[in-house]
Amino acid sequence: MNPSKILIWNVRGLNSTARQDSLRSLVESTKADIVCIQETKMEIISKQILISALGSSFSHFSFAPSVGASGGILVAWKHDLSPAISTRVDAHSTSVQFQPADEGGEPWWLTCVYGPQGNDEKVQFLQEIRSIRAACHGPWVLAGDFNLIYREEDKNNSNLNRAMMGRFRRTLNDLALKELPLSGRKFTWSGGGPSPTLCKLDRVFCSMDWDGMFPNCLLQSTASMDSDHCPLILGLGDLLHGKGRFHFESFWPRLDGFQDVVAEAWNSVEPHFCPLETLSLKLKALTRALQSWSQKKIGHIATQLALAKEIIHQFEIAQDNRQLSVSELWLLHTLKKHSLALSSLQRTMARVRSRIGWLKDGDANTALFHSQAQYRKRKNFISKLVSEDQVLTSHNDKAATVFEFYDKLLGTAEQRDISIDLDNLDLVQHDLAELELPFGEEEVWNTIKHMPSDKAPGPDGYTSRFYKSCWATIKPDVMAALAAVHRGNFRNLHLLNTALLTLLPKKEGAVHVKDFRPISLIHSFAKLVTKLIANRLASKLSAMVAANQSAFVKGRCIHDNFILVQQTAKFLHQQKQPRILLKLDISKAFDSVSWAFLLEILQKRGFGPRCRNLISGILGSSSTRILLNGIPGEELFHRRGLRQGDPLSPMLFILVMDVLNCMVEKANSEGLLQPLATRNIHHCVSIYADDVVLFLRPVATDLCMVENLLQLFGAATGLKTNIQKSSVMPIQCSEDELTVVQAHLPCEVQNFPCKYLGLPLSIRKLSRAQLQPIIDKIAEKLPGWKADLLNRAGRAILVQHVLTAMLIYVATALELPPWCLRAIDKIRRNFLWRGKKEANGGHCLLAWPKVCMPKELGGLGILDLQRFSWALRVRWLWLGKTEPARPWSSLPVPVHSCAKSLFAIAIHTEVGNGENTKFWTDRWLNGCSIEVLAPHLFACVPKRRANRRTVKEALSNNVWLGDIQGHYSVAVLSEYLNVWDLIQEVVLQHDVEDVHKWRFEASGQFSTKSAYEALFIGSVYFAVGKLIWGTWAPKKCKFFMWLVAHNRCWTADRLARRGLSHPDHCPLCEQEEETINHLLSACVFARQFWHRFLGCFGFQAVTPLPNDLDFFMWWQQAGDRISAGVLQGFNTLVVLGAWSIWRTRNDTVFDRIAPSVDRALLLARDEAELWMLAGAKGLSAVVAVAFPD
């Protein structure tokens, strides 16, 4: 039989009967088939001890003896399993190789480790793991107590050994090991005591092939009992899957016959009186038709692929002994094309399910997509729930608990005993007549066009790609249903307003229902309706919502809130004024909104009756089934709350939250709250969705007022603040003041730095330990096992993709120090060049600064972190100058001097009324600043006045003259007279705003992209970059050509320079020394190939001649002779030809295949078919000329 469960536990000694009994009880309760025990503290383990500790069903075992009373490892397995094929015992580990019971199953290795304590021993231990992997080939799982961590979050304090963490991570990457996520627990070891140190020391890692053998494995924990380590249970088949539901496949519209099937099924349903019912029935009929058509058209892809490959293999065997007939050759070629198409479909399906949207199919192995999807399933799998001190493990118990929780939360309307006098909050009523208009056909189509095509679908299974591809067929029925809804016909809207609620863990070790974030996957029609309303409302929100609330408002961003809170805290700290920062915890915010209050605030803000009625109909007809591990539960009907996943819900939510901001502002204006400071601070509250921060004085009156405001707001809106889970960060507070705070606000008192909006918030410079989580997060995104499944081009995309999103978020808010950027660069460089191992010296084919240049300057376009961080920080200078209404604009934002210099030369001001232009420092006078025009004169102006004086103030009665202080030298007087003459020509226009323009954009508006590019001004242009990157070739081939352009391919000349083994002559012609230029253009073989290859397409006149010794020079000159209409096709053919020559060369060098021009041409044809399947549609017309069959 095959094992089903593996128990891994540091038992802290088997040398007592009590411990043995405890272990035996655990083995029996978990039904483990294999047991891995660490720290046995026994030099010899007999069969008697084995039976005593594990039970009579265990008879096979291998152990590493302890050293005295320290260490010791035991691996034991039941006698029902086959005997071990092989065992291996090392200083800190025991390895066993198992043979699956299935006939032909691949053997796999299990290694149980117990890591040592000392640093020197840990280094040896990591080397031992490498040695084990070198000796133990095939699928491998590595488990046990490592006594090591590799992430900052694996420990609950900042006492970290970063050097050892780095070594551990490098070992995992070098061996391409993937960690199995632990379900239901964050730490596995506790140090004891009232404030114990907690660590994740016990782990399970596996190789990618082992992960493929056991795709449904699940790692869980159980109670620690009498050890300070918790036992881990690795179930090899515990990951249950719900029944597969219908999912509109993204590739269906590209298949022949798709539109016919849609039209036939759609029109087979007779229209009903209600358009909503008609649309529901047509969608259901289409679902059945598409499922049947897909099964007939495509079937089981894996089976078809296996069959095609076997037939191809048999033909190739036959070809070794005889010449194939014409019909056999045709069938062989057809099967190869069919296999390529099926493989492409398989990759596409896997990519969609993995939710990896940044990679094209050709840049990664399909296994990457499968692995990513499997990781998401394991991470999100809910193995157990805790409810009322009971641990629930059966699906029915868990489903009942989840339903009860959400039925109480969403399905029960709370009685309101109190409301808020909205008239007294000075809320402005807006003209929202546009929201009342019927939905137009053009408006609907534009909305559909701009919706993401392949987002996770709702219960109907349809994505917006379906609406885009079938709009001509479905348009009449969709428009009729939209018109019915707009008229207020909600009778059957419930049929199209269903949702699936999926639960995502908010944190590691989530076991309570409240620890999961509910995300609604909404029916495609309901999503379309809410998107239409949201699009109309989006342009109005910025005028309706206060500046200190930036979530979901166009033109604002999350960083506005972070900078507001960060700089306010720093300013108050520098002023040495006692204040507190109060972070509020609003319980289940989206799910708790009172519909009655929502409609009150909508009416007050200007929403008309038809729009309010439409929103009421959507809310009232909504229902949800909760997805628990892929299985939908009982239907739940909503009575309050807003769905997370609905495009409109966030906008409605912030309108409700804006009321809290208005209440605080009203309390300030009425004198019920004392002002925070005399200047600079204009906002004492920051709101980003449900993340609320308040700055207060630590005095009883203010604390009581805020407490009352929060209670009133919660009672009226349903958004209740959980004070116990909120937190206070004191700023320059004394012990007495903190006592007052805790008396009125019984919440946790924390110290800076704290986490706010996912970033470390500090009033001081961040330490290395505080920035380590950022580095860890990037390293987690670039693990070694992913590198094995990506080609170099795919790795480059991943490096760029990860850093673009993550770095923009982090570096916009935080000024990252150089050491941190270097650490991130090291991770990126290693991943790109060696995939797993640390890259240095010859491993890096090109210097990293060159790699990080833009493509037109010879790089790969990977971000230069230092330059990019400067460009991001320039944004704050631009916004501070052009949008003074930003909530943080009165506070200083620290920016690097290089960013300031770029901003100074990049901004130009056209003065209108002079109110928003600095007289001394801005570039407003003949395109220059007075600071630059008259440096001696500027030196006589006090810094504070120079930074504050506006042009309007300065020119009023020549106030600027009073700013000049000190001794007037000849140079000062000369510059003064010059400035005086220039100023006399200035005439202010009092009814015209000042205009600030960014010189690096034609629009005059700042962009981070243009700022980043400006930092490369003066770099040398890479002439051949346009040739390479503008082709239809796959990215891996463009990457190869980029290496060719930099002479970084491992040809004989480069190998010789490094003293490495190399062929004496070109392997294709065996006449001259091999260089990349010789290989691709000057070689006799290459010239023959180019003549025949380009001749097929009518380009004989530009084939390389004997004197064309430089490949790229020939390419450029040939391109000059090609007409513009076919130039891109010609350039793509050049890449295809060079790639085919390179592959032929490698086949000759490594596989000893004799070079053949005919074979190289056949290789080029097959490669062209692959490129076309991967999306190079423009190549099809070009290839058809040469290969019409």
C-alpha cells in the first residue's frame, strides 16, 4: 500500500515511558503511516522501543543515534508499506527511499533532519543537505526541525541572524526546494515564559517532481502536548477538491465553430415576458451547449497528447529503418502540428487557472502554472476551524459554522435605535442627474471593453471575455435586461444577482471564521450593472469625498494617506508635543453597513430616486453561496452589508465612511476637540477604506469626545469600532498621559514602528531589521524552484513584474537606503542569471548596471532601483507644487537630493496670479529661478523666507526687497539690478492660475516613466535594439539576440579567453575559429543556410556575402534595402534564422549531430509554427509564402 500520512515531530526525548506513550497516542490518533521523530536522545533504538513508542504496526525503521543525551533521529514506517529501497544516515539527518505500490511508480526520498544549534554547525548542516541532494536523485521531501529560519516573519521578535537566514535561503534556492505551506498555524516552537519567543523551526520542503507526485498533499499541525514543538501531519492526499463548475475558457473564441455554437444555443430559447428571466435561461442553455461542444471539440487534452506523441515516436522509429511514404510523412507532420496546438491550449488553460497574467505561454514551462495554482489551493485550503473552543475538521461542521457566521452577519438586519443628523454636518448636495439616465448601447459596450477579460467568474462561470467575443449575438437580450432593471423591474433580478463567497486567509495560521477575508465572485450580469453605475459615479467622487480619504477615488492613491500619517507623526514628534496616534479596528466593515443609513446618505449627497431605487434593488435581490474548499454551501440572502468584489460597493462604502470624517471635522470646528498644532497640520484624521487613523491630544475631554463619536457612528451606520482591537501609538507622551489614555481607550499601547497600510510606519529612520520583511517578500517571489520552470526571458519578466508592482508601492512611500537596494538587486541578479545559485563573476553574462538600462540603451529594461526610487520620489515634489489641496501638502516630505535636482531642471512655471509660485526658488523668471540667476543675491535671503515667499506676495509693494539681508557686495548689487530690470517686465494676471509644466512630457504633466527616462539622458543609444525588440519573435529568442548583440554567447573565442574547454574550429564549417559573428554570417554553412532560407521569401538579394563579417552590420544594411511594409517580417525572419543556426550549432556540439542545412531549414519551419501558435500572427502571411503546405 502507499502511505497516506507522515508525522513529523521533535518529541524532546523518547527516553521515558511517558513520552513513548504520548507519541504512540498521537500516532494512533493521526493514523500516520510514516513517522519522523527528531531529538530522540537515544544512542540505540531497539524494536521493543519502536513498538512501545509507535505500536505493533511499525516494523521498519532507520535512525541516527544521539550524541549522549543530545539529538537523535528516527524514521519508521508500517510493515504494510514496502521495505525501503535505500537508506542513508548523516550527522544531522536520516534519509529513506520508498517505492510506490503502483506498478511503474517512481521511487521517492524522504529525509528527516534535526538542525544543530551552533552557527558553525549550522553551516555544516546546510552543506550536508546539499550533499544529500547530490546523492539522492529523483523526487525528494525534506522535513523536520531545522533550527533555522529564512524570513523575518518566522520569528516574533527582531533578534535575527540575517547572515544565517541568507545562507538558508540560498540553500533552498540552489536545490530548487519549495516549502509546503502550513495550514492553521504560524509558529511551530515556543520558548516558554510569560512573553515567549515564537519561531517557525519545523518545516517541510519538497522538490518539484515530488510535488507533482503528490499534488493533493496538505501540511497541518496538531497540539504540542509535552514538547515545545508542535507535531506536523503531512497528508499525502488530504487536499479535497469541490466538484468542477462551469468556467468560460479564454481560448474558446479562437476555435472554429465557437460562434456557431453560441448563436444556435442562444437563439434556441424562446423569449419570455420578463427580459431578466429570458437572459437567465439563455445563459443556462449556452452553458450546457458549450460544455458539450468543448468535450467533443477538445476532449481530454492530456490523453490526446500522449496518443499523438506515441504515434510520432513510432513513426520516428520506423524512419530509422526505411523511408516514410508521402501519406505517412503527411500524417507525421499533421500530428506534430496537432501536438503543438494541444500543448499551447494546455499551457493557456494552466496559466488562466494559476492567475499568472504577466507571462505569455511561451516564456514558462506549463509546470509553473500548475504549481502556482496548486500552491494557491494549499494556501487557501481551510483544514480546520475553531468555534466556541471546539476544533472542527469535518466539511459539514465547518460549512455549518461558516454559514451561521455569515448568516448572522449578512443575512440579519440590525435594528437601528439612533441616526445621525446629516443636515448638521454641512454635507454638500451634488448634481448627480447623470446617474438617472438609461444605459446606452455605446456606454454598455465601452464598459464591457474595458473590463478585465479573465478575472475569476461568478456562479454563472462567464467572464467579460464572453461578452466581448459574443456581443453581436447577446446584445439584444443584455440591453433588454439592463433596460428592465433601470425601469425598476427587479422581480427576477435574483436569478442574475447571485454570488459565490470565497474565503482568503488574512494571516498565517487563520483558524477562526473572522480571520478570513470574504471576496464575492458575482454573477457576470450583476457585475456589469454595478460597473455601469460605478463608471458614472467615478468622476463625481473626488468632489464628494474629503481629500484625506483616498481609497477608490480617481486621481488619489494609497500613498497620500501613508504620507499624511507618516509626516504628521514625525512633525508632532519633532515639535515635542504630547499626542497619540489611534489606529481604529472597524469590525467586518464592508459586511456591516446598514442599508437604511446608506440610502439616507445617498439621498443627502444628491442621488436621485431612480438611482437609489436601482441600488436598493441590487442590494435586496442579492444572494450568496459560500465556497468552502471549492464546495458551495447553502444559499444566503443578504439583508445588510456590501459585497467585496462588486465594482460599486467600494464607492458606496467610502461615502458612508466620509460621514465619520465630517463628524470629526465638525467636532474640531465647534471646539469640541482641541487643535493638534498651530500650523502645518490641516487634518487630524486619515481614512483609507476601513483603515482609520486619528491624531489626538492625550487629554480626557478629547478622548471622551472621540469615544462618543465612534459609538454614535457605529450605532447609526453599523460600522462599529472594536476599541479592544484598536491600538494607540504615543508621541512624546508621559506615563501620566498614557494612564489617562488607557482609562478612556482600553486598547493596546504599541510603540513605533507599527504597520500601516502594509508598510512600516516610524518616526525615526528605519533599521535593517525593520526593512528585512520587504527584502524577504521580494525573495519569496523569486524562489529557485520557479527559475527551473522559466527560460531566461521568462525570468526577466518575473524580475521586472515583481519589482514593478512591489517597488512602486514601497519606494513611493519610503526612501529605501542603498544597502537595501543592493540586497534586492542581489536577489534579482541571482534569479536572472543562474536561476537558483548565487551569480557572480562569469555567471553574469553582462554587468548588472548594463542589464538595468532601458532597451533602447542596450539593457533588458529591468528597473534600475536607485534611479527608479528617485523618480518615484519626484512625484511628491510635483504634487506638492501642482496640487496644494493634497492632505499632506503642508507637511515636509523628505526627498533625495538627486530627485530634487531632477525636479529643479524639469519643471517650468508660467506665472498667472503668482499665488502658487515661489519667488526665490521656482523657475518662473525667463525660464530660470532667481536662485540660479542671482546666486550671490539669493545667499542674502534667509532660508525660511526663500522657501515660503510667493511671487504674488513678493511683487506686492516690492516686499521681496525686504527679504534681502546682510552685506551688499558688488556682486550682490549687480545681480540685484539685473533682477530688478527683469521683474519690471512681469505683469500678474489676477484671474489666471499659475501653470507648472513638466518639460519631459509633451502634455506638460508629470509621469514617473518620463522622470525615470530623464535620469538616463546622456547614455549611448543602442542602435540594434530596435531591430531585436521590434520583431514578432518570442521573448526567449529576443533575449538570445540581445546576448548576441553584446557578444555574450558561449562561443569558442569566449570560452578560450576564460581558459575553458572549447572546439578548435567552428563546429559547422570546421574551417575558421568560432566567434558569434562568424557563426551567424561569415561561416560557409551560415551563408548557405541564409541563401536558401531568405530565398524562400524572395529576399535572395540581401543574403550575407563572404565579406559580411559583422552580423548586425549586415542585418542593418539589409534592412535598409527592404520596403517598410515587410520590414518587420524580414527582421523576424532574421531572428528565426539566427536562432535556428544557433540550435543547429548546439546540436552539433552537445549531441554530436552532423550539421545539415536541410535539417536547419526544417528546424526553422517547425520553430515558425511554434511562434505562430504562441501569437505571432503577423508571421503567418510571411511563412505561408515559403511553406504553403
